[in-house]
Amino acid sequence: MKKTKETEDKKITSSEILDSFLKQNSEDHYNFEDTVDYKVSSGSLQLDLQLGGGFGPGLHRFVGINEGGKTSEALEVMKNFLIEIPNSKGFYIKAEGRLSPEMQKRSGIKFVFSAEEWVVGTCFVFESNIYETVVGAMRQLVSKNEETIKFCFLLDAVDGLIAKNDMDKSFEESSKVAGGAVIAATFMKKLSIALAKRGHMAIFISQVRADIKLDPYSKAPIRQTSATGGNALLHFANWILEFEPRFKGDLILKNAGDKSIDLEKNPPIGHWAKVTVKKSPNEKTNLTIPYPIRYGRTGGKSIWIEKEIVDLLLAWELVNKSGAWFSPSEDFLQLLAENSLTFPPKIQGEASLFKVVEEDAALLSFLIEYFRKMIANEV
């Protein structure tokens, strides 16, 4: 082709260079893939309010002491993920030997233990604590995902992982736990972008051990959280929630007006779980959020959402209190009437108010959806 002045003067643009580069290296980036976004409810209206509607794709960390509620809340998120996200599956990594039959029953999740049973809407239990094996399984599921399944990975817990080479070491040898900072960094470098971009979620549970500071260069650094995994997991996580210890004052008694505990006359019927936000994408860092737990429930109903609804009805003045009596506002009655629902004009005592909300299934379902929509619009 004979060069003309026009072709000689034409220069290759930076956009053309980039376009060519992206096409030649398409296996090494995610720019040609659509970003997937969603919000999965935490199960608590109060927690959702502070989370901006719930948890999105990517990595989230739940840290704290034993029996602080980390696994229960992680399973609640997975249950909602499987309900709310189409074409989804759960993948529970049992690295520390927990997940008792009682916990499975409380969670409301259908757990399976064979590949053949693992269908959409169920959670496979992967019983392994070998770091390389766990990472390999997650990478293959994410990278060879021709069914475009959305996965919710739950690692319980980072502390239980161990490198394959360490399995054969004697107790006298210095064993290198895979939950440490170096291995955690490698883990997330391999998976973090793919998880978030393709709409998968991972929840990593960690125990409290080593301080992680918000600003390592400050003379008086602020403690962000105390958890295993080092700064790698701190950096890659979208949300870090630290589950606080439970004290006597956190118990919810049958008779709220009587603070004395009596296992027969005034037993605990629940407690306030408390999480402190240690990292957030919406300026909620260091905020402590309480949410109520109701004892004796199964099927993923341990979070006492009815109590949260009653608290919100009062806080937003949809129901007003005068002494021991509760009465709905005119706006609230009109809203219910528009949705073919009713509410008593007067209710005596908080226990009776709870009964109205808990026993009317249609009203409860409407109020849960109503407040979730309100929360989504506010944040």
C-alpha cells in the first residue's frame, strides 16, 4: 500500500494502544466483564441500616472472641444470600471442626456433603483445613464457572488453616500456620478481584489475637482490630465487624421491667449481640451496633427481627406510647389499610404489642419489607 500524506500524518492514539493491549491480555484482567453488585441482608434491620442495606460482593471479615456470634451471623448472611441472589450456592469451609447439628438446624440452610447433592440454593460443607487445597477449590469454582453461579464462601476459620508442608512436622518443630499474614496476602492476591467483580461473596471468620493498627506510621496509632490474618486481610476486606463479648447486662429477660434473673419466673429469653465496625466503605468505622437474638429458634430466625420492628415503630412514631398504652398513628393506619392490613386502635403493655406483631404473619411480612425499603432509601 502506497503511503499518502494522510496516512503518514496519522498517529496511533493512546486509546488504540490500550484497546490492542487489553485484547491481547484479556486473560489477565477483568475490564471486559460486567461488574455485579447487590446487597444481601444481615438479617437485622438495625445492622442493615448501618451497612447501607446489607453486604455486597467481595470479602468481609467477622472477628472476635469465642461464642461472640460470628459463625451464627455469617450463616445468617449466607442463608439470605441463597434466598436473595438468583442461581447461587454456598460453600462452607469447615477448618476448625465446628458446625454442629444444632447450629445447622438454627441456620435455616440446607447443608450437603457430596458434590451430587450440591444444587442451587444449598451449601456444600468442605471439610479441610489445608490452605493450598482450600484456595485451589475456591479458585477453580470462581475461574471455571460456566454456569455463572454466584458463590458465597464462608471460611470458618482463618485460624484453622495450615500449609500442606506443615502437616507432617513434629510438635517440636516450629509450625507455620497458614492463617498468618504472608499466606493471607497470597490468598487474597489470587482471589480478591475475581470475587468482587464477578459477584461472589466471601466471609472469613477470625479469632482475636494480634493487634492491627489503622495507621502504622502514627506515633499513637489507633487500634483497628485484634485479629489473625495480618494486614493483608485488613486491606482486602470491605467490611470488618468485631463481635463484642456478652455480659450480664446484655441479656433480654422475659419481664423487661424486672432486672433480676430468675430461671423460673424471669428467665433470659434472648440477648443483645453487639458488633463494632472496624472497617467500612461508608464512614461507619468504630460504630457499635446492637441487635437482638431470641433463644430457642430454628430455621434461621434467631435474630429477633420482631423486636427490632417494635423498636422502629416507636422510634419513627408510627406507634405512640402513653403510659402502658400503645396506639398507632393515623398515617400508619392508612398505610396498613392501603395494603389490606389492620392494627388494634389501642394495645396495653409491650408484651401485647409484641404479640400483635409476632402472631400476624401478613403484618410481620409487610413490616419487614416496608422497613427494608425505607432503610434502602435512607442510606
